[in-house]
Amino acid sequence: MNDRETCNHSEVTDFILVGFRVHPELHILLFLLFLLVYAMILLGNVGMMVIIITDPRLSTPMYFFLGNLSFIDLFYSSVIAPKAMINFWSESKSISYAGCVTQLFLFALFIVTEGFLLAVMAYDRFIAICNPLLYTVQMSTRLCVQLVAGSYFCGCISSVLQTSMTFTLSFRASQAIDHFYCDTRPLQRLSCSDLFILRMVSFTLSGLIILPTIIVIIVSYLYIVSTVLKIPSTEGRKKVFSTCSSHLGVVSVLYGAVFFMYLTPDTYPELSKVASLCYTLVTPMLNPLIYSLRNKDVKEALNKLLEKKSTIL
């Protein structure tokens, strides 16, 4: 078989998403599990955005960032989950070339944006706790909008580079992607091009994204812990730690899964799929729960909204 038959990028019109290598009988169970998790993602994140928008008491920078986090979680899980659920019932499990490009681009855009937004949220907590008297001055509405816009801009630049370089590769005749969505690593396994430049660019992008955001988060929380320990009131320390532990929990789950997925050898595809579930579905599901259950303001706003609806009914 010659190179034209086995490796021709121009002939690729679609891909096959292999998904999870399990018995067909388990596909129904996986479908129901994905459906339940996705329903919780929709309910939790849409609910969080509605609460933040409708309650004037939550018109603060922290909740502005939290609302954007819910928006990002909602959309990047929606890029993955519906197609994965359809494929549990589909015989072909195919995704068009354009669909694969779109899925990779949008997922990369939102996941990188979330990384930068989490760093912004850590900085916001640092200002609020370490410089409370200057908080409203330093965290102005203009700066908050700029920080969120900057997060999206960084996500967009990263996504454009990653997606464009991935889909300029030449692919083999076998177009079966060993994953439940289009991601860079499984697509690289299908390529017969030289991957050195792509891997160097990916490694550089990962460093430029992960290192600054992790540094901002770690430094912010070192200052926060130092300040909190100086608070004489036990109740005051408890309140601050409660707010910050929610954010740290979200950061730990997301970055832990990303580190495992992209900074470990690509030798166990099935394990990589499980790790992918942590940041594609589990994190978007947990974020609203973590922030609502451990946040007094959100719980009060939710109760107020429910009471208003019950009065109307």
C-alpha cells in the first residue's frame, strides 16, 4: 500500500470516535451515567448563573468571576457530553472532519480559559483578604471585565495554535480516534507526519499556560494563609478558609486531571479516558455544588429565589 493510500490528509472526511472499550451491554449504563452527570451540570451551572444575575447582593467581583466559571463549565461540557451520549447508541460512532475541528477548538478554548480564570479568582481572593480596604478600588468593574476578557483571549490564542497545527497533520487511512472526543493526543496517534514541532509547541504552550497560573494561585494563597493566621477571631478564620477551600478544591481537581492527562506518557489510553472524565464532566458538575454548599451568600440567594417562585405559584 503506497503513501497516498495510507497517509493523505486531503482525503479525510470524517473520524470514528472509539469511546470506551467495554461490552456493548454496558453502553446503556454509561449513557445513563453521562445523562445524569450532564443533567446535573446543566442544572447546577445554569442555576448558579441565574442566582448571580438575579440577586443584587451577589453583584461583586467574586461572583462575577464565579458566573463566568459556570458559563465556561456549561459550554465546554456541552461540547463533549451530547456527542458522547449519541455515540453510545450509534453504530458508526462517526464525527465529521469539521465537527472534530470544532470540538477540539471549542474544548481547548474553554479549558485554557478556565485555567486563567481560576488564577484570576485566586488573585481576587488575595486582594479581598490581604487588602480589604482597597478591594473595591483595585478590583474595579473595568479591571474585572479586562481580566475575564484576557482569559478568553489567552484561551483563543492557545486553541487556534493547537487546533491549526493538529489539523495540518497528515492522517493514516485508519481514522479511528481512541477516545470519546477529539483531543490532540489521540489525533497524534493517527498521524504519519513528523510530530516533533507539534509536540514542542504543545509543550511550550502547556508551560506558558500552567506555570503562570499555578504560580499566581500558589503565591496568592501563601499570602492568604499568612494573613488568615493573623486574624484573632476563630469565626473569621473559619469563614475565610471556607471560601478559599472551595476554590482550592476546584483547582486541585482540574489541574490534577490535566497534569495526569498531558504530562504523563501516553501509554495507557483507557486510563487517559478516565482522567479526561475528571475535567470534562466531573469538574463542571462539582463546581456549582462546591461553591453553593460552602457559600452562605449563595445558599441565602438560592433560598430567596425559591421562596419567590413558591409565592408566585
